Amino acid sequence: MNSINSLFAEKGNKRVLSIYFTAGYPTLDSTLDIAEALEKSGADFLEIGFPYSDPVADGPIIQHSSEIALKNGMTLALLFDQLKVLRQRVTIPVLLMGYVNPVLQYGIERFCRDCRAVGVDGVIVPDLPMDEYETHYREIFRKNDLSNIFLVTPQTTEVRIRKIDQLSTGFIYLLSSSATTGKNLTVSESTAAYFTRIQRMELTNPVVIGFGIADRTTFVRATDFADGAIVGSAFVRLLGEVDYLEKIPEFIRQLKS
């Protein structure tokens, strides 16, 4: 059982909060400072995005952060080098999130091995096909005690969701909508029906909702239907402000208070 499993096994009635941010943004060497500040402020786990030049599922805020991070010189190799001291500064679960192309270029076995070496607990690669993972990479992830997190959308069939649940080892990432990141969550009648449908499936793995979680109201609304929720664009927006590190504690307090 890695620390992601432990977090959800021990959560009780707690609403689990995850924060996403892009490695290398706003500055090349800011990643660990942000991660440490988030843990101290009360985030339950972190998703560190590795930038890519064509982030098709991301809205303008995260796209902009990826563009700046790449201009700053962030690469997967550099990120792993920075994360060598991750576990000296951060104890909560940490996942890496990004697109499959940089991972394939880096080498999936090397990627998984380096995740384990620096203490990363899981990865989210939205465009890694489930069948490819099951056939070619599942054993590599398992050998490195690395959770691979799959995404579910409103259009995902029950058969596929059951298969995802079978293959998952950490949690299931439930997209609140089929839109890109950065759209505020509106729990319409159809969205509530979608969330309720997932609840009634009684999946083996915890469910965490992402896309559109921006404040206390949307965080609570999402976690009425799931074990946790992910805040991305709203936090990345904060990182564009002056003195962003000093503003992190209040940002987290407002979400969780």
C-alpha cells in the first residue's frame, strides 16, 4: 500500500484536497518551494504537472503556465533532478501529471523507475490508452509501486468504468465535464445525475473530482459526491501573482475552512 492508498484508507469523513501546479512555473526552480508551502498549508496531496507544448485538455491558464515553464527550460530530466530532494521537504502523496508524448520520449520504464527513486507515488497521463497500459506497461508500474490514475468523463460507459476500477490502484479521476480545465463547476441537474450514477456503482477505488473546482463552494459541492477534489487553474492563477508563496496558506484555508 503506497501513501495514496493510505491517505484514502484513513480519511474518514475528511474531504480530501489535491492541488495541481505546473513544474517550472512561475520560475524554473519554484517547484519544491510551492510543494512544501502547500503541504504546510494543509493540502492533502499534490499533482505536479510536467509541461508539454500541446496540452489539449488544458484551458488557457494551465496552457500559459506550461508555455512559461518550457521557456524557463523545464524538462522531465530536470524535474526528476529537482525532485531528488522531494522527500526531504514533502511527506504527503505526490503525483506527476502530463501527456504521454514526453513520457514516451523519456522512456516509460525509465520514467517509472525515476518516479520511484524520487518518491513519486503515482502518475496521471490522460492520453495513455487503457489497453496499451494493461498490455504493455501495467507490470512496469506495479514493479515500481506506482499508481496509474485513469480519467472518467460523463461519456464514459459503465463497462469502461468497471474496467478502469479493476486496473486502478490509487483513485479514479472523475472529470466534472468534458470541457477543458478552468471552467467553473456548475452542478446542474445533469451533472448531479452523472455524479450520483458513479456513486451508485460502488466502485472499489476512491473517486476524486477535477475540472472546475475553484473555491470553497465548488470544493464542498464536489466532495458531496466524491472522496476528494482537485484544484488546478485557480491555484495556477495565484502563482502568477506577486508574493505567491505568502498567499498559499490563505488560499488553502479558504478552501478547507
